[in-house]
Amino acid sequence: MAGSRSHSFKVVLLGEGCVGKTSLVLRYVENKFNDKHFSTLQASFLNKKLNIAGKRVSLAIWDTAGQERFHALGPIYYRDSNGAILVYDVTDEDSFQKVKTWVKELRKMLGNDVCLCIAGNKIDLEKDRAVSLEEADSYATSVGAKHFLTSAKLNRGIEELFVDLAKRMIEIAESSDEHRVNSLGRGSNPRRNVVIVDDEPQQQKTGCCGG
Amino acid sequence: MAGFSDDLDFNPFYRALQTNFGRLFEEAQNHCWLICVPQSNSVKGLKFSSNFVESHILKPSSFFTGQFTSIDKGESKTVELEERVLRTVKGFSKEETVKILYEEIGYNQLLKPFKILIIERPLDPVFHACKDDKQEANKLMNSTSEERTSFSECQVFLENFPCHGKALKMLKKKLYQFTNNYMLLPQYLHDAADRLQDIISIGVTDVLHSHSPQLLPHDPLSLEISAIVENYVMGYVHQKLFSIVQRKFADDDKYLSEKLTELYRMELTADQLGVKERFCCQLPRAKVELASLDGKTTPAEKLHCLKTTLELISEEVKQLVQEIPPLCPFSQLQEASVLTSDDLIPLLVTLLVQVRPRMLESNLYYIQNFHWHLSPKDKLSYSLVTFQAAKEYVKSTDFTFLQPSRNKMKKEMSLEELMEVTVELQKNSSKKEVENDGRVRAPKPFDKQLEKITKMIEASTQEHRDRENQVIPEQHHDSERHKRQASKDGLGEFLTSLQHNSLGVSFGKQN
């Protein structure tokens, strides 16, 4: 039963170097009571735990190299992802085009089970906007992603983005759990887990005899 | 799996809220009340009464901002929320200040946020837990917060439970058959993986069933035991199995090693790979850690070595970036000062060039395919993937057109430098052993590193003398004899067996 109350998700973070993806995610994991996050300057792997409708959700946020020269390494990072946050800079059209490339790659590799969030960051620089809201919204809809406008600087839109993403990932996880309910789920996974078998077989035996 | 104790999933009070007090918990969520969860260690073994629960779910006071009242009918208790503490004001047996350790955000069905504060101890000293000394298992769990990954650690742990005797005997019999009768072939490693998984699976079930009262599958100890059984099995078969893995990847290892040697001759530096100038530094501690990879004998141990290597890179770069205050608030945080994957990969590449591991392909394959007790989502997996990414980058990139470096690569570390690193680390580690709140902190990579460097220096000077003492799985009779001898000397069996590490040498730092 404990399994149904907690979820662990891998979320990959994609975005070109200067779109502010690191600030965005650091802003989200910031915790005023916990200094540990900022006692180190590494932002390549971050963890955030939250609770949604009584369920615990652990988000492992994997930063993915955004520079062009590392492009080929992307698939190594995407494997087993439940969600992806694709960040672009609303003042930089090229960064939005790059998001489109990644969306294609992610869909190709992970299919429709991966939840996508597209974040138009730096909305504090509204006057320099180069990517229109309509264009980004309609693109996101066309690829089954959600579009959010964010500002890491002003802490806008970030919490909404993560909560929405977590909620959608829970929905997908629970619906696939239902499909799997009658199997042990071993066959499809190339890396089998150690199954801890409880004493239930014995109890079942008693039930059988009794029945 | 480290960090059980701090995780709400394993917090007895939070579990009680989710199960026995579900209705109250739901009501609290619906009203977005403040939920105070005393940390696991402070409530271990406690039975939670309604009074306890109602005293730790707080709603905002109708009279004063910053004040909260308990949710019992009379709202009999009042608490004040200050900067980083909760102060009990009214209705408690005595006035106390309880530290807030961290905060988590929860969202109710309507996605309205509420706060969960993880606090140092229950709000009223009346509720404080008395230690349950009977639970041998818990004592063992608490003896160290570090995960057991080496063969000898796992062997010691499993043998310390008298109830495991029969299950371990069966397991050893199966492992003996595997190492002596099973023909391992490079092309059929997947079959070996299946067989080993089955041995582990049965071993875990047998070991868990031997406990009375029986351990529940989701008990933290059950999870730890299943990881330990896996490491024990893998450590047992390591010599035979890894030699076949090496044979399978001999060509790949050779190619990678030659390429790294070529880059070493070119004196490749981090700035040539586009790493920000302020992050370019020598990485002596990470280098020492990575150099120990081939000496590890279980996939889990190897993976921890990769993770520690990455942590040390971060720490060494952090030392360099002096101008960032260690606990800087977000507003001062410069994105340019944060180490992202774009920097970490090339930094790791330069480290690989300096260390030039000879069996990296074999090691990565071994971890990827023979370590099942691994979540594909956690930091350990992330470490593995980062190494895979760096390796792929080295293999697929043509480095001949790089700009000349501004810095000079430091090729070798002398013994004196190794000693300097040790002294420096010693200074660091002696600064604070115990955190302010009295909890023993988890060992930092620096501390672990200090221990390792000491071991390496000791080992290099004692190499010949101690060779015959090396512990290999088949030779555990030897360690049995040591144990018996030491028991006579008045040492406990557990302490004694801790003295036998994978290298089988006695190091100067032992007490």
C-alpha cells in the first residue's frame, strides 16, 4: 500500500546555456529552512519533495547539457524520464527553436508517456519579447505539452509549472499501474528489480483449503 | 538508499497520519493547516495518540498573526512560528523552542498549498521517545549512515544477525555452485545476470523470512537488507565475473585508454574544453577517488566511487569559487557561478584524461548490468549517466583542433602532494564532527577521501608485508580466526569484523 502513496519521478531539464534554466530550478528547490541545497554550487542534479493530495512525490531533476557540442549525449540522459522541462528565453527566438528540436527527440525516444512542460522564461523582460505567447501556446498544444510563462528573477510561474507537471506525472503513473496490476511488471523492464516476496502464498493456501 | 531517517516516507508519525489518522490528515489538508512532523529519530517507537496528532496539526490563531493553535476541540495549545523555530506558548507541559529542520510543501485535492514543517522533536517533552534498545536491527542501522557497499561490510552485517545462519548457508551453497560449476562466457553475460538475480531474489526472501517478528517488505531494514544481499552476492562472484566482463570489453577498454593517453600527451586542460575559467582547477581529491575504482569489488561500491568522484569535483571547484558565500540567498546567486552539466562533463573529461582508467568501459557495463538495487532516477544513476556521457564524448570527439591551453596540465601527484592533501583534509574534517543539533552528520566526501588517502599511503608502504592477508571470498576462514582471537581480546564480534576491510590490511587510523 505504501507504494501507492509515494511516487518518484525523473525530470530532465533542457534549455540552452543562457535561458536561465538553472536559476529557474534553483529557485524552485530553494528551501529557507534547509541550507544544504546552497552549501554546494552544483546544480546538475537536484531533488525536491512535495506532497500532492496525500501522496508524496519525489522529483529528481537532472540537468542536461544544453550546449550544441553535447547534443549527441542527450539520449543518455533522457532514458527513464517521466517528465521534461524545456526552457526557452522569451526574448530569444533561437532558444525556442531549440526547444522544438528537443521535443521531437523526447517524443521519439520516450513516446507519449513523458510529460512535457515548456517554460518561457524571463517574462520580466516582456518589452523585449521575441516569441509571441500565441505561437508558444499553440505549439505546446500541438505537441501535447503545457506552456508556462516564468520568471526566475521574480519567482513567477515556477511553482505552478512544477505542480502541474507533478500532477500529470502522477496521473500517468497511476494509469499505467492499473494496466500492470495483473502482472509483476518484470517482462517489459530490462532491469529487473529484486522482488521482496511476503508470506502471502501461505495465506492464500489456507484460503483455498478453506474455500 | 541512504537518508532513510530523514525521509517522510519512513517517518513513523507521517506514516501514522497517512494511515491511522487519515481522516484528520485529510481535514488538515483541506483547510491548509500547518503540519508539524517531528523527525524520525525523535518519534521512533512511539505510539501516537489523538492528543499527539492534534497537538502537531496547527491552525492559524484567530487573534494573533504568527500564532497557531492545536486542532483539538478547545484549541488548548498555542504555538508561535518564529524565524527558524516553533515556540510553544500555551497548553504545553513547559515552554520550549523547537528547531525547524526543513519545510516541505503539500497541495490538497484542489492544489491549494499547505506547509509541512519537519521539526527536531515533538512539541511537548511529554511526548519524547524512549530509546528502544531491544531492536538490534535498529542499532545496526544507526551505527552508520553510510551505505554498506563492499563485500566485507555486507558479510559482517549479514553475519551479525544470528537468525540469518540458515539462509546464509543456503546462499553460500548456491554461490559456491555458481563460481565452481557455472561456465561464464563473454557472449552470455545476460544469462549470468539472470542467474545472479534469481540467487539474490531467493537469498533476500530467505534472509527476510528468518527475522522474527517478520520484516515487512517496505520496512527500511528490509530494503537495506536486500541491497546488502545483492552486494554480498556480487562481491562473492566478483573475481570470476569481472574477469569475463573485462574480456568482453577488452577492445573497447583499449581504445578508450589509448585515446585518453593521447589526450594526456596533448596535455588537455579544462579551459580547452570550454570550461569557465573560474571553474578550471586541479582536482587532486577527485583524482585519488577515481583512481581507486578498479580496486572496488561490487557494482554498488564502484558506483559509489563514481558518485563520490563527482561530489569531489563539485567540492574542489567550490573551494576555488571563493567569492560565493556558502549560504547565499537566491537573489545573490549568479547562474554563472553554478556548476551545471555543461561544465561538469568537460571537467570530468579532463579528470579521465589525468587518471586514464584502464577498464572504464568494463566498469560502466558492470555497474549498468549487475546492479539491480538501483533506482534509475536517483543521484547514483545520475552519476553513472554522467560518466557514460563523458566517456561517449571522449570517444566521439576529435580533439585535434583544440585551441592551445592557457593553463598547464599538472601531470602527476607526488607522494608529498598526496600527504599535503591529507593534511589539508584533516584540518577540514576536524572543524566540526557533530552538527549543532547533536546529530551525527553523514560523512562528507572530504572525510571519506581523507580516510581513503590514508589507506592508500599505508597500503603502498605495506604492500608486500600484507599481501597474504588479502580477504577473498573463499578465504573467510581466516577472518573467522581473527574474529575469534579478537573476541578473546574483549572486542565485540561486530567491531572486530569491521576491522576487516576489503583490502585486508590494518591501517594506522584504526582505534
